[in-house]
Amino acid sequence: MSPDQYRQQSHELARDAVACLARAVNRFSTQEIPYRYTPEVHDKMLRLSVEIARLIEHGDIEPNPAHALYKRAVAARNDKGLQKMLLALTKGPTKRHRHG
């Protein structure tokens, strides 16, 4: 995934999250809900939502250092030879019996 694809995915998730928050405070005064937050709370939420949107759209993106470790762990789990060797090591040394 490229940084642009990551930003697009983040944008889509944030859009859904902001919509959920608006519903949580009954921002659009849905008539079936008996209460809503005050206009002051709605205004502050709108300002914060704009700030969050700007961070998602224009915030710096950097490589995740844990991702390389994750990819190596996935590769190791899928390496049958390595898994067989690790299983043998966890069982400990095998004892050979001499018949004489």
C-alpha cells in the first residue's frame, strides 16, 4: 500500500467516524431522539472535526517501523522448514538408545 492509498483509506474511515460522532451528539436534531447537545457543543464539535479532517488530509505520513517486523513474522510463520526446525528445537534433544 502506498502512502497515497493509506491516506485515502484513512480519509474514508475518518468520514465514517465523523458521521458517527455527529449522530452521537444528535448534530442534525433528529426528531425521534428526545435530547441533543447544545449549539455550543455542536459548534465545538464542528471545529474539532474540521481540525481532524485537516490532519487526515494533510498530516505527515511516515513508514511504520513495526511493519517490517510484522512482515518477517508472517514470512516465518509461513516457512514450513523454519517451523519444523523450531518445533524440533522446542522438543529438546532426542536421546538415542544403544542396543548391545
